[in-house]
Amino acid sequence: MKICLIGLNLTNLILANDFEEKKLKVDIYLNKKIRSIKTNRTIALSSENFDYLQFLAKSSIVAWKSKQINIFTEDSQSNEIINFNKRSKEVFNLISYSKLNEIFLKQIKKSKFIRLLHSETSNPKILKIIKNYDLAINSENKNFISNKFFTNKIKKNYRSRAYTFIIDHQRRDNNIAIQVFTKFGPLAFLPLSNIKTSIVFSYKGEEIDDGKIINIFKKYNSFYSLTKISKIEKFSLSFEMLRNYTHNNILAFGDLIHRIHPLAGQGFNMTIRDIKIISRIVNDKISLGLPIDISVAEDFQNSTKHLNYLYGKAIDGIYEFFRLDSNINNSISKPVFKILNKNSFFKKYSNILSDKGLNL
């Protein structure tokens, strides 16, 4: 059985480590020399997904644990409208994207089952290469295969940009994640330590300069005494759902099959849940003595496509609710969340959906 992964990204690194656990030989095709990744991006891992990655990484991941999430609106910055917490486990585990990438890349370089091969993935010749494999998994958004076979998507342009940066601040107990739904868009505070916090500001409208973003951020920051602000990174936001995950022996995967708004911190958690599902499918094939081929991709699509769409639309619905609410001075959220904040059933199942997704 011959398997290849197209693209050297975190999704493929984790997937390759999962396959390595099963003693499957995997080739990863990358088109550039491996370089260390420098980014401010922070990943918020649900407790169940964190446990899974800890298993793959041999318990080498050190994350900052958030015990609670507090939600605020434009005119309720002194008192949250709702909060989520768990009695026995953290709500989120926060770790830098760069660090997680480094951990899994290091393991791959030691593996006897995984090869890193160079090939220009934006060149049509990549098709000739992957024809020699029983299963090819493409996790790159922009390459020859993605542009030719995986462009039919359900799309929505949020006409927004995410601005991400790290703040240094005075030492404090820092185990509560915060989300403020401002009139400019959702603003998230994601703790990384007692003196560092990651900021994700989803700003509605045209791109603005870094100075204006910092001024708006400071307006809503009543939580931290700042000492330093890092360089700002930015990227456009959209909702995208691929209509068909497969072509010949190729499976589209990762951000290529679903992209959602970052307000709930669920984008990469969806991908990890996808990895766990494909892992179970492969385990079943191995136990039955069946080949690891395109049938894996077909089973994966049948198991996940409808759930990914529903979960993505639910996140989109949350975004649209708060967008509407901010336009009418939070007149909906105040009475609704006053009731929901006291409803243990709502909070319990909100936590379950955040942790496990719809794959219950």
C-alpha cells in the first residue's frame, strides 16, 4: 500500500504521525526547503483533541490551559453575558502554531516510515507522481491539484480580516479566555502564560493600518496592563465548504475542505476531528485485511461531509447573530443570554459540541 501526502503543513504532519503509529509507509511531497515557521498564530485545542495530539506526540506538548471562556458584548464589558467552564477539565489548551509544527516535524524526521520528498506541487507533473500511489491526500489550498479538481465550493466572503498579535502584560492569573463581540467584529483574548496573551481581532471592513487596529484594540482592552505588542499578522476571512472531497485516487483534506470564521476557535479542531475519523477508517480496513486506497477517501467523505457543513454553518450562525445584535445595541443577546447563562443543560451540551463536534 502506497500513500502520499501533498504539502508540508501542520495538518499533514499530524496525519503522517498517525499513519506512522500504524506502521504505514508515507511519502510527503513539499515544493520548498524546510524552514522554521515564524507566526503569531495560536491554536486553541479542545481537551479531547489535545489528548489525542499528546498521544501522537508522546506527551511532549506543553500547552497553557484555559479553565473558562467569558463572553462580552459592546456594552457589557464590565460583566460577561455568559461564561463556559468545565468542572474536571480545561475548556481550551493554547499553544503556538509554530511550536506544534516543530514538535511533529521533529518526530517525522526520525521516522523510518515517512519520507520527505521535493516536487513542485504547482506543476502538472505532480499528477504523474501521485498516480503511482493507492491513496493521495492533498491538504494544500493552492497547488495544481487544488486549482484543477477542488474548486467547487460553497462560499461566503465575510469582507473581514483577522489581525493576530501577541501582547506582553503585567503578571496575572491568566486562565480565562475572553471573547468580546464589538461593533467592529469579534475580539478574542487567548492566554498563553501569566505574562503573554494571543489576540485575534476579526475586523469588519476594508484593510486598515496596524496603528488603527491597535487603537481599537486598546479601547476594548480592560483586562490587561500592556508592556509590549508584537508585530501584527493579517489574513482575509471567508466561509468555504468543498462540495466533493475526492477525485480519482485523491482525497482533499484540511482547510481545503472547510474554512470557517475563527470566532469560536474551531477551525483546526475540525481538522483534528477529521484526522481521527480517517484514522478509525484506516484501522477498520487494516483489521479486515482491506487495502488502504481511494475507498478510504470515499468512506471519509460519506462520514464527514454533512457534519462538517452543519458544524460550519452553526459557527456562521453565531457570527451572524452577534453581527445583527451589535447593530441593534445588543438588545437580543441581553435577555437571551441572561436565561441561557443559568441553563445547565445548554452549557453542558455547548461544551460537548465545542470539545467533540458533531461526531458524538
